[in-house]
Amino acid sequence: MKRVFSGFRPTGKQHLGNYLGTIQNCVALQDEYECFYCVVDIHALTTLENTERLQEDIYEMVLDWLAAGIDPQKSVVFVQSHVPEVMELHTLLSMVTPLSWLLRVPTFKEKVKMQPHNVNYGLVGYPVLMTADIALYKGDIVPVGEDQLPHLELAREIVRRFNSLFGFVFPEPQARLTSFPLILGLDGVQKMSKSYDNHIEISASPQVIMERVMTAVTDPARQFRSDAGHPEICNVFRLHKIFTPASADEIASECRSAGIGCVTCKNMLAQNIGSTLEPFRERRAVLSSKPDYIAQVLAQGANRAEFIARKTIREVKEKMRLLRRSNYS
Ligand code: SF4
């Protein structure tokens, strides 16, 4: 069975963009592949200057994953730093990665602009650590959004270079594009993200969902209730197509003829989001009531991941002739 690897920064409670863009995809992949779902806490340190919330964010994120259908009996769910071999492989792969490859990565340049006071070494090496994440478990497939394709291409180049220098160890990971590559936030402009505060958490109560949806930007040309709307440019309508698919055509036509107002339209959307997520909220409440459940899942995941990681590291060291002295005889 082919192996999928996917890493996620610990961002706490997940939002609709995560759910529609990534989590649903991860759930579906479990039936087709052996999946490794990893909370990449070391990656987070490249931009985090304060780790006070780190453990809480890991907990909330994993709780959302499991409630959304990621099954720890099928998939390996673990935290990156709990399998320290990844740092060893990162160091070894960094020796075969030309610095020029890393300096030309667009996200490195963006990060330098975003945090000029904290241009740390880890930021430059980020793609090497990402490659180590995938290669350590010999991942064949990596689910990605289109914006992450250049990172994956770099990972392929790094493992290709390692294989050509030392002999074959790693498969070249293939991209698998998600079916929802981009979910816009409530501002209708930026990708849905906590950092833009344009998101709806999937664990939010129906009341909070309603409050958040009411803040959504609609068709800017529709100033008055009597104005005809343009659903094709309205993000509320885009969300209706996901959460109210059976009535989307009707909503579009009512919008164009000013037969429906934006408040009513948003109200419907909020109710449909709320009812779609209700089974998720119920499962989340059950899982969170079990003491230490998340810690147990992560410990079991780390054990399964470490078993494979150790074998890979041994293979890499043999190829690189980094054997211990006892192996010389
Ligand atoms: Fe958007 Fe609905 Fe308002 Fe039309 S009626 S502009 S689809 S919110």
C-alpha cells in the first residue's frame, strides 16, 4: 500500500478552510493509503517566538482532526518532535542541499519580509526539514494545495540528489492536489486564515457561526436591498455552493432579481453550516470527555512512526558510510 505523508503546523482549533481544504481530503485518503498525519511543531518554531500556547494548540488541532474522521486505528497521528530521528535526517539531507536552492524559495523571501527581526537559520532550512519529514517515512504521496507545489518539487530534487550521490533510499514523493484548493475567508479576498481573522472555527457554536457569517463581505455593488446582486462575485454564495448545494441555483436567481436580501441569505448559510457541523461537534464533545485520549493517540502514533524512522536512519547511515565503530569488523 502506498504511503501518504502530510504535515500541519499546530494552529489550534481548525476552521472551515482547513476542514474543506485539507481535513476532508485526509479522511478520504485513509481508505486508499497508509497515512501519516504529523503535527509539525518544530516547523512552527521558525516563526513562533512564544511557545506558551504550543501544547494547547496541538491538543485542539488533533481533537478536531479525530472528531472530523481521522481514525488513529487506520492512520499514524503523531507530533514531529516526538520522533527525534527527523532532526537527524534533516542534518544529513542539509549536506546534499545546495544553499542556492533554498535561498530562491519564494516563501523564504516572504518570511524574511514578514519577520525581518527574526530571520533564523531554521527559516532557510525549512524545505530540508520538510523533505526529512516525508523521506523519513518514505512517503510516496503528499496532499498539497497549489501554493505548496514548489516546496514539494524542491523535496523531490533533494531526495533525487541524495539517491544519485549515495544510492537509492527514498521514493520521489508525488503531489496530490486537494479538491478544494482555495477557500476564501469572510473578507472575500484573502484565503481563510486565523491570522486574517476571516475564519469560522469548525467547533464554533451555531450562535458564533451566525455572528461570524453576518460579518461576511458580499457583493460590494449591492448597496441597497432593492439592488440586483451578483452571486458569481459573492463569497457568501461560494459558501452556499458548498453548504447549500441543492438550493444554490435558486439562491443565485433570487439574488440577481433582488428577491432575497443579504441578511436572509447569510442567515440560511449560517444555519446550513451549523447543521452540517453538528455531528462533528457531538463527536468532539465525546472525545474531549475521555481523559488523556489525545495523549494516548499521539503516543501510539509516535511509537509506530519511530519504528519506521529508525529503519530509515539506519539505511541512510549505511549508504553514507556513517556506521558506528562496532560495524567495522
Ligand atoms: Fe451574496 Fe446572497 Fe447577498 Fe446575493 S443575496 S449578494 S449571494 S449574500
